Amino acid sequence: MSQVTIESILQEKRLFPPSAEFSQSAHIKSLAEYQQICARAQADPQKFWAELAEQELHWFQKWTTVLDWQPPFAKWFEGGKINISYNCLDRHLATWRKNKAALIWEGEPGDSRTLTYAQLHREVCQMANVLKQLGVQKGDRVGIYLPMIPEAAIAMLACARIGAAHTVVFGGFSAEALRDRLVDGQAKLVITADGGWRKDTAVPLKAQVDKALADGSVPTVKDVLVVRRTAQQIQMEPGRDHWWHDLQQGVSANCPAEPMDSEDLLFILYTSGSTGKPKGVVHTTAGYNLYTHITTKWIFDLQDTDVYWCTADIGWITGHSYIVYGPLSNGATTLMYEGAPRPSNPGCMWDVIEKHGVNIFYTAPTAIRAFIKMGEHLPNARNLSSLRLLGTVGEPINPEAWMWYYRIIGGERCPIVDTWWQTETGGIMVTPLPGAIATKPGSATLPFPGIIADVVDLEGNNVPANEGGYLAVRHPWPGMMRTVFGDPDRFRRTYWEHIPPKDGQYTYFAGDGARRDEDGYFWVMGRVDDVINVAGHRLGTMEIESALVSHPAVAEAAVVGKPDDLKGEEIVAFVTLEGTFDPSEELNKELKKHVVQEIGAIARPGEIRFTEALPKTRSGKIMRRLLRSLASGQEVSGDTSTLEDRSVLDKLREGT
Ligand code: WT7
């Protein structure tokens, strides 16, 4: 299996048009229809989004202004009153969907649960009332640190219902990472579980929360709500910690959704950037609701009888937008899975598809590459004929993996939507509409209607076809992040100042390299900043470096990504030691463990290389380009004239 390279994608000429059968019943049925919608959106973007907002969502009160754009700060649907929990639940109760499955949960070990819209509504209202009883008010922030259990979705919707913003922290993050996020978001309460199932073991969560909150290190947190999941031994601190099942007893299931202003904070989700500190990406209510709703409907071509399964974790934006909010806003049946393939049950994903008759399956290239490795006999032994649409997200997909997915999982009948987007964009930006756009293996194809995406140079000019450049977006869209929580300057600097405004038009810089081919199709090449993508998880090299440097033995650290067949990229850290420490196998192991402790298992370096010095420019900047070449075993090429001390490079080559 090879990585996505310029050569491989330029050779990739195969075209897969949707079948007539698929197109006929799709929401968007042809390229002509897609182009028509795009033209309409481009001619009058505000009218386009306003019409959709009117048709697709319930409003307590209509907006007065569609878009207020003070670059780079956008306000959508100002004057409107809306609640996303109402749009995801209440409005379906008045329809035949009331008793439709909203959430199918496949848990470990062998647990499962289905909640209808009426049942999900009831639980959300109860949790919302419990949060209120605990003093959570509109405008407060609530931390959510949960495994993949229904209560994760319930907690998010309960927060949204009462106007408290959630900040979900992936359950695989360490206590330290959790603490940093709770402090930055000034969370008032944390919702967690005793533990969660990962592969075949019960991992602790509540104990991590205890550690994060120890010694009053998050003074804003007053209460912890604990869901019983694994029944493992935990400490409950009187006055602070409460069992969810205790407080749920007898609490009212009547909790009207709070009418929110369109631009009220819906959630903060932390993501890595090129500096050490993760950014709190801010999403607000109405625009996010509309954008996730319409992208889910058109891209996954949701039909009323579909069972839809997105394999992401709730802790990432994909889980927010395409497990919870987008599907539920559409009244769909969304499946949530707590498990993962593991040696004791390598075919578990295919069992879930067969058991529930999954129609739409959305996963990551890194997962597909792992499925390939485990062998096609596993999917072949199951009946996957219910599938009608496949999706991928998170990193570029290599054409080989695309073809395997198409043939083995999709039986050559399911279109594949390769969806490019980011935490910051709220929803999918570049993607096929499956009934309308012919796909090419490895290409995310074309922008979603209303999205003006381009590949540009650093002056903001579009680059010619098949030339590399930067993926950029020209016009604000409803799902875009509004700011970095507490740091509007960082928002401006990170996304809006790399490319200068042209003719007064501000351009969003995504941080990805890309090219468009002669058909205008996008081929995303990966990050151009100090962000690496390990198994679909986004990590800042600086974050990992800070973690390493916080260890007493480490003087300096430089982290780069190296191509990896399975994970896309693998972390390689170059480390110099403090005078009294010597390189050793033990220290190598200890440093890896230290990074896991500081950030989480997703950040464990694949390789740590001790070195006497790091290659730097005369101004002291670490030359990562050289380290990247070294890490991947390539010849160090390009300009090395700015290197301060050339012998450093020679020593690194020799591995000292
Ligand atoms: C970065 C965003 C939002 C989805 C989950 C990741 C990479 C995402 C694709 C794709 C090529 C992709 C980009 C992007 N990426 N989807 N279909 N093809 N690259 O969200 O953690 O915010 O990461 O993931 O590099 O910038 P995220």
C-alpha cells in the first residue's frame, strides 16, 4: 500500500459515475442539478442559505439579518431564535418519527440499546433538568468526558437544550489534557462515566477526572455527574460527585427547549494547531444546525428508512456533526458503536452492519487500511448487502484503499463520498454528492453547494489546474467556526492572515495543500503546517514537543511525521538530553510513556531518536524539513545553506 503521492494521483484517471438507480432516488440527482444549485448559491449566497434555513429548520422566531460579515467575524441569522435540541428531537415527535429509532447503540461487551425519538427526548429532558438542579445555567460550559454510550449524545443534547455550551473531551485524552481543556473553557460541571470499554478492557474515566480536578486545579468545576458503565471501583467525592442514575430517579421529563439566539455559543471543541496550546474552536447555534443538517441530508443522501453509521468518536467533530446533530436534525436513525476491531473480534464492524442492516457507513482511511490488513475473508463472510453508500473522512485516502473499500465493502454498487473538512469548518466542505458527482479514487471531488473553495498561492491567486497550492475558502458559510475561544486574535492570525484579502474578499486558509485537476476536482495532499495526522487524529508537533520537554531528561525536542502504511503518519521525535542524562532504551520507553501521560495514547511517538543537536537555521529555527526527510529515510534534499552547523546533519545521518 502506498501513500498518496502527486505521482499516484496524477495517474489516477478512473471515473465512477453513480448508477442510474442510485441517482433516481437521490436528493440531488444529476451533475446538472448540482451545478444549478451551485449557480443559485453563488448568485445570491444569502438568499440560498436563508431559503434552506426556512425550509429545513424550526425557528421560534425568524432572523432579521442573514449574514453580518465583519471579516473574519461572521454572524448568521441574527435576530433569530432557535434550539438545536428542539430541531433534533421535539419537532420529530409530532410526526410518524415519534417511535422511530433515533439512536441504535451497540455496546461492549455485547450490550445494545435502541432509543426512539420519544425515548431519547425523554432522557435528554431528564438530564437537562438534572443539570439545572445542579445549578447549570444558560451560558455556562459543561465538560463531557464519556465513552461511546448513549449518554454522550444525551449529554450534548441536554446541554444544548438549556443553552449551556458543551466541551467534549475525547475519552482517550489524559487527565492533563482534560484539565487544560476544562480550565480554558471554564467548565462548571463535568459529565463522565466510571469507565469505558476499549478493546477488551475497562479503562478508567472517573479516576482521570479526579486527577484533572485534584487540588482545585479547575476552580470553576463545582459538580461531576457520573454515568455507571463498567461498574469498576471509583471514589465519589461527597458534595461534588453525583451518580446520574440516582439523580435521574423521579426527575421530570418535561423541559422545554430554551429559545437561543442564533449566535449563542453551542459548543467548544479543542483541536491542535501549530502552537503548543490546543485551540478552542467555537461553534454557534443556528448556522451550525443548518450546515450540519443540509450536508448530512445531501451528502449521505438520507432516506427515511436508512440506518446510518458513522464510526467516529463523539470526542471529535465528526462525532458531533455526523453522529449526533446532523442525523438527528434530519430525523434519521443514527448508530453508535462502542467497540473496535481487535484480535478477539476482528470482524466486529461487519457484524454490526449485518445485525442492523446498516445502509450508510462512514469511516476513516486509516480504519479501511486496517480492515485490508485483517483480510477480506472477514467482510466476505458477512452479508453486507444492506449497504448503499460509503463515506470516508480524516485524511487523504490512497486509491488502493479506495478501490478495496469500493469492491469488498461496497460490492461495486455503493458510491463513496470522500469528504474533506475540519473541526473549524463545522461540516463537510468538499465532497461528492453521491447521486450527482462521478467519483475518482483519492479525490474529494467538488465543493458543497454554497462553498467557494479554491486552490491558491500565498498571494491568493488561483493556481492553474494540476499545480499544487493551498486549500482556501472565499466566502463565509453558516457552519464556519466563529472564533478561538477567548482568543479572537489567534483566530484571525491562524486562518485569515496567511492569504491577503483580494478585492476586499477575505480568504480562509485551511492549512492543507491541494491541487485541482482538469475537471476541477480537488486532491487534498495533507497539512502544510506543523500538524500531523496520525490515524485520522490531528496532533500539533509543538504539543508533543512541549510534552517531551516537560520531562526532566529532555533539553530539546523536535517532532515530525513520517509516512506510515496504516496510520497515514507516524510520530518521530528527535530529542537532545540534559547533560546528566544518557540515551538508553529505558529512557526511550519512559519518554514515550511520558507523552502518553501528558496528552494521551494517540500521541505516543512511534520512534524517539536521541541526538546531540538539532539542525537549526542561524536564527535558531529548527529545520523540520530536514528532519522529515531523515525520519522517512529519504535523501536530505533542497537548500541546506541556512543550516547553522552542517556537522549536525552528518551526525544525524549517522544516527548519533
Ligand atoms: C484535517 C482536519 C473533520 C473531519 C475529521 C478531521 C484532514 C480531513 C480529509 C479528506 C484529505 C482530510 C485535513 C484537514 N482531512 N478530511 N477527506 N481528505 N484530508 O478533523 O481533526 O479537524 O482535521 O484532516 O488535513 O485539515 P480535524
